[in-house]
Amino acid sequence: MTYDQKQIDDLYLRVRQVLGPEASMTLARARPRLDAFPAALSRAVRAMGSPEKVTDAQVFGALEIAHEVFPVELEVISGLHAQSPRTGQD
């Protein structure tokens, strides 16, 4: 089903308000998480039949799914690994 772009834009504005800046930044810091969130949110839109009907709980559920795809702990570990000096013995 196709939705009006304004409906989608309004949903993402509400998502930012619901999640707040800290949670939004956790999505932006990791590409796998950033990819998983809209996929999960899209499922919520389809389940509810319209972007306006997506609940705050479903927004938080999409965030939870995104964090399951790429946990914050994995982000920290991968960041530390990327910053570690190379010894040539990898």
C-alpha cells in the first residue's frame, strides 16, 4: 500500500519527538541499526493500516528491534577494535 509522503513525514517527526535526541542518535551512529529501524517501523505502519495509527509503543518496539539487530555493546566493541593499533599479527 502506498501512503502520502506527508503522512510519512509526520510519522518521522513524531518518531523524533517520541524517541528524543539520545535514542535518535543511537540509530544514526550505526548503519545496521539505522537500516533496521525503518524496516520495523514500516511493518508497524502496515499492521495498523496507516502511518497516523502507529502507536508510541510500536515506535519503541521498532527501536528495540533495531538495537537487537546491532546492539550498542557491539557498536562499542567494533569501535574499540577499529581504534586499536595494528601489530601485523592479525
